[in-house]
Amino acid sequence: MKHLKYLSYVLRHKWFVFIECCKVGLYWRGLVHDMSKLLPSEWYSYAEAFYGEFGYNFDSNYIPYVTLGWSQSAVLRDRRGRHTEAMDRMDNAWLLHQHRNPHHWQFWVLREDDGGTKCLPMPLTYVFEMVCDWKGAGRALGKPDTRAWYEANRELMLLHPDTRRKVHWLLGVTL
């Protein structure tokens, strides 16, 4: 049952992202968006983490870390408040997903050898897809106010200044 519930969410999400991508002419990006979620290395961990016995249910609450990349050790606990091995597997799957999909801002954050971070500019195509992803995720989860979501969470995102300006332009947000 958890796999069917997760499939339902993934298809709903992909559909709404596809619609948003088509609005800006990114038909191919809309078609291939988040295909890595269908790979076993991501699928099983997501299905268990969100729809398993102790998982967090996508249908009941919006999970901001999906686009922000927050660690499940801080955000996702089982319904009894415990950290589980399934959450560690979810962290690994989420890291794979970010590194496979350049529409995630985390893909463009370079961890330097000295411990610092450097934000690289995102190509415009991926900025568009990222915003379409946010809009699609919001619609799929019944939370369609992307601008309000972004304004509430923008300080948590590590974005190159040029990328941030593009995001603000796309969302109509003032600097």
C-alpha cells in the first residue's frame, strides 16, 4: 500500500511540475523531471519514509525539506519521536536525488576542502525548473502559494546572488 500511495504522490507531483514547465516552454525538462525518484535507490527509501508504518504522510502535511534539503534527522521522526534506520536511508536517497537533479539548489552548492561553501550560479533552465518544481510540489500537496512559501524559507537556501535574483524575478519577490 505504501508503494501505491507514494506512486500516487509522485505522479501527481510530476503532472503539476510538467504543467508549470510547459507554461515556460520547458517541455522536455517537464517530462524528465524527477525521473530518478523511480530508481530503486530512491524509491524504496521515499516510500518507507513517507508512507511506511512510522512514516510521514505526504497527504497530511506539507514537508518543506523536500525542496530545501533539510536533514531527516532534524525534521523527520517516526510518529513516536524516534530516529530510525529508514530515516538514514532517506537521507542517503535525498542526497542522491539532489546530486542527480540539477534543478535542486543543493546541486550548485560546493563544499570546499577548508569546510566552507561556495554557491555556484544555476543556469536559467534549471532556475526555471526549480521554481516549477516548487509550484508543482505545492499544488500536489494542496499548498499552492509558492511565493509565500519561498519568502518564509528563502533564508535557508544557499543561492548564488545571480540565481537568487532570477528566483525573485520569477516569483515577483522584492529583494
